[in-house]
Amino acid sequence: MTRTIIAGLDGSPSSVAAADWAAREAQLRDLPLRLVNAWEWQLPAYAPSSGLAVPAPSSDLQRAAAQQLLSEARTRVTRLCPGLRVDADEIPGFPVPALLQVAAEAELLVLGSRGLSKVTGFLLGSVSLAVLTASERPVVVVRLAEQVERKQTEEDVAVRTTPREVVLGLGLHKPAGSVIEFAFDEASRRAVPLRVVYGWTLPPYYYGGALMPELNDGMVTQVRRELSDVLRPWQGKYPAVELRPQAAVGGAGPHLVEASRDAALVVVGRQIRRAAVGSHIGPVTQALLHHATAPVAVIAHA
């Protein structure tokens, strides 16, 4: 497998933001960047209300539009990251299967999100969500920053959004080493601390630390010890990374969303599921994809 960072483009502002992020990531990893666009249009499976069908553009027009989009994106990221090797390819086929195919060959696939809809409450477009839930390679979803939406200058955005840490959402029940290593590696490359957030729930018989302070102290100590035991081997492998463990009472989702405000990246895992039906991402990842302000890396694992 050729090691490369791939960014999927669809012409939306969020996909441009994803390409910019992917270019910086490729530069950090000293890897080439590949920009791709799946140019074949997928027609809706319903009839228009007017009763008049809208024909899809010809293949030649679709390919020409894809080539122009990729050319403009390549010029932009080359200017953003001088010296970076950038390839650009239009790939035939519908977006989801085409992106899944190229993702299988990538070190990392980067996609844009459309922002949080005030009407529906959904963050991802159907293509991004479908790719995210089916890919077995790491996928990063980049949300268009509010500062960019307000069309402030790139310098203003950089000053206001200088990242201070990478954030890892970690479960202590069968923690996945590939997810932990990805987060440590990202923090190491950026020379920023790694915040590890673990959400834990009080047992049903617990009615307040004020009534049983010794039980409260014992539980907190146990959770911190378990978290330390899981992270110790990775601290040895990445000794330069400053670790900031955070054992938070309650679900991890709200804590991760809050931590995303000042993060360079939030990293979570997704267990690979072969079932044809049912959710393929957990509630914590769902919360992040809806509300996180930082890019979210979803790492598939067994």
C-alpha cells in the first residue's frame, strides 16, 4: 500500500477546508497528498414535485467540472504548503463506493462536513456518513470553522484557533491500541499535550460523595489507576508527549465536545461491525460528529 493522505472533494466549502487540513497533515507526516473527486452524479430516488425530470449532465461535462475543481484545489494547497507533493485524480463511479475504494489504499482519508443544520440537527452529509461507517481505514471529518464561515482572514482564523492539545476519547473496556497510538502519534507530531478523556458512571447504589466520602475517594482512585495502567506503555513509547488524563463522571460525549473547543484534533475509535443493519458508530462518536468544533478522527478497530 502506498502511504498517502487522501482528501475527498465535492466542491463544497467544507471539502475545501478538509483539503487544507489534509495538506497540513501530509506535511506533518512527510507524505504525499492525493486530492480526489468522484465525478459521477447520483440521481435522487424520488420524482421532483414539478413532475419534470432534471437530466444529469453528460459524462464529459461531469469530468470537466471535476478536473476544474481538482485543479483549483491543487493550486490552493500547493500555495498553502509549498514543497508538498500533490496529486489530483477524478475517479469514476458514485461517491460512496469510489471513496471507500481509494480509502482502502490510504494512510488517512479526510472528508468535510456540512456544519450543524439548525433544522435537522445533522452534521454530516450522507456521503461522509456512509463512508465513515463503512471504512476500515482512519477517517478524519473536518467541519468548516465558524470563523471561516464569517469570511475573516486566514491570519485572524489562525490566531483564534491555535490548537493547544490533541484529545483522545478512551474506553477502558477493551481499549484499542491502534486508537491510542494514533492519538499519541498526532500529539507527538504537533508537539502538543494529549488530553485523554474517560467518562465513567457512578453505580446505582451511590447517592452522593458527601454521604460516603471514603467510597467516592476509592472509586476515583481506582478509575485513575486503571487509566494510568492502560496509558503507561504508550507513555514509554512517546516520552515527549505531555499526558493530561481526565476521568470525568458521566458520559464522555459532552466532555469531549467541550474539550474540542481548543483542540487540534479529537480522536475516537469505532468498532468494525459486519452487520448490515444497525448503527455502526457509538453514541460518543455521534455526539462528536454533531457538535465538535475540531476535526474528528474516527479509527476503525476490531
